[in-house]
Amino acid sequence: MTGRKRHIFAFGGGKGGIGKSFLSANIAASISQMGYRTGLIDLDLGGANQHTFFGIDRPHKTIDDFIEHRTRNFSDILIDVPGYDIMLGAGIQNDLKATNFNAGQKARLFSAIKSLDFDYIIIDIGAGMSISTLDTFNIAPNGVLITYPEPTALENCYKFLKSAFLRELRGKVKEKELKELVDNIYDGKIIIPAGIKIVDYFNSVYSELAGTAIAVMNHHNYYFILNNASEEDMELLEHIPYAIRRFYGFGIIPLGALANDEKIRESIRKMRPYIEIFPDSPTTQKIREIASNIVNISESLCYD
Ligand SMILES: Nc1ncnc2c1ncn2[C@@H]1O[C@H](COP(=O)(O)OP(=O)(O)OP(=O)(O)O)[C@@H](O)[C@H]1O
Ligand SMILES: [Mg+2]
């Protein structure tokens, strides 16, 4: 292991089809073109498609080979992405087994990813809020939340953040009683009154939990990308992180917003990164801006 500083970013958001994979592929491509060694890990196990974004038809090695112990080292399943300084940890499609991996397999996989030797590690997360999806999102110190501007997507986005937070908090709490309490909030059996931040709620009712909750929050940096936004929606880029900070207490940094762009579909059909085939489009400019924001923020942060 070298002394390389690794920056791990997970791209999630709860809802399906909101651009998580498209954005993680193109942002990874953009970061690699800025001169950083980049690892792109497809953790949408069961619905993996990162290889397709780069024109790799059938990856000959996949994360499943590591999970199923067919390879010993995670680095052995990484494949070179042609034309980019990116190593891809590809997933496979339609393998339901992979989505239900057990705790031991999960721990081995996550620890292998966290010790990969890249400048930037970009993780594409699947849709939904299953335990495995939340756990994969939580392995990254940097969580990027992506949403469309529709109220349903926004709702899912906040719910996803809250669920990921509660899932991690539950793992940090030792006492059975407190675990049950976190479970009850997670399941909606206990509703935190509107307008009260989670940590303030713990402080007033179960103060033992407040310190752990703050430690969990401080363990992550959260970011926000608004996708498929019209001109009128653009103000949501600042407004949503503000509202989530103000009402729920999670600090979130806006990274940028993308407009609706039919050429995105075309790039996916052609199985090439969008930034490569439409280098001069406003969407490419936005993607590059978001990638620069990620790099600039990472360089200014100090974390282990
Ligand atoms: N800004 C946009 N304008 C137009 N189409 C878009 C935009 N962003 C994404 N799309 C389209 O949305 C579709 C889904 O994108 P993508 O696969 O990246 O979503 P996802 O969140 O990863 O989905 P899943 O949850 O299934 O993994 C793609 O076909 C893409 O063309
Ligand atoms: Mg996806």
C-alpha cells in the first residue's frame, strides 16, 4: 500500500432511473481525464451496467468472482477501461444471488474496496433502499445524492439519506433497547415530529444516542446533484440541500445541475461516454464542472 490519498464517492439516491449510473460513469471519465487514477466500482449488483457505458460488451471478470471466492484479490477482477485511466470493477446482470450476499461476504468486499489504491474511487449504487444498497452507500465517506426535480424523487432522496444514516447508526449502537428504537424510527413506527432535526430529537428524548448520531453524521460528507432539471427547477439545486440541512440537520453540498438532454440516451445507445462523443455540449460542461467540484472539495478536505 502506498501513501496515496483515496477519495471514495458513492452515487445513490433511492429512486431508479434518475441518472446514477450515467453520472458516475461520466464523472469518473472526467476525473480520470484530469490526471487522477480512478477506480469505478459497479455495486448495482444484479443490475450492473457500468461496462456498457464504456463499450465493454461482456466483462470477463466481475465482482461476483470475488464474492464467490473464484478470485482471491479484488484487484484481479478489475478491468482496464479502453481510452481512460480507469479500472472497472464490473458487475453482472440478473444474478439475484449477488444482491443477497451475506454479512461475511459483504465485509470482505467492502474492506477490499476501501483499500484499493486509486486517487478516486467512484461507486455506482443500485436503486431502492434494501439493506445491501444502504450498506454499499455507507462504505464511502462521500455520499452523492442524485435526484430528478419531481416531488416523488425528492421524497425518495431524503428517505434514502435518512435510511442510510439510521442503518449506520444502528450498527454503531450496542444496547438492544437503543437498537430497537433506531429500528422503530427506520420502520416508521416512531415518527419524529415534523421540523425537528434527528439529533435534536435524540437529545430531547434519548440523549445517549445523540453523541453517536453526531459521530455518524460527521463520518460522512454529503453532496447533491440535480438531474433532468428545467430552467425553473434550477433553484432546487441550492434549495433542497438548504431545506435538508435546516429541517433535518444533514449538511449537504450542491455539486451542480444537469438539464434534460436527449443526447444522453444516444450516448448510452452508442455505448460511449457522453463527454467523449459530445465534448462541446452544455451537459459535458456541467459534468466537467461537477467533476472539478468533487476534486477541489476533496483536495481541501482532510480525512483518513
Ligand atoms: N438529464 C437527462 N436527460 C435526459 N435523459 C436522462 C438524463 N439523465 C438520465 N437520463 C436517462 O435516464 C435513463 C436512466 O439513467 P441511468 O441508468 O443512469 O439511471 P440509474 O439511476 O442508474 O438507474 P437504475 O436505478 O436503474 O440503476 C437513461 O436511459 C438516460 O438516458
Ligand atoms: Mg444504475
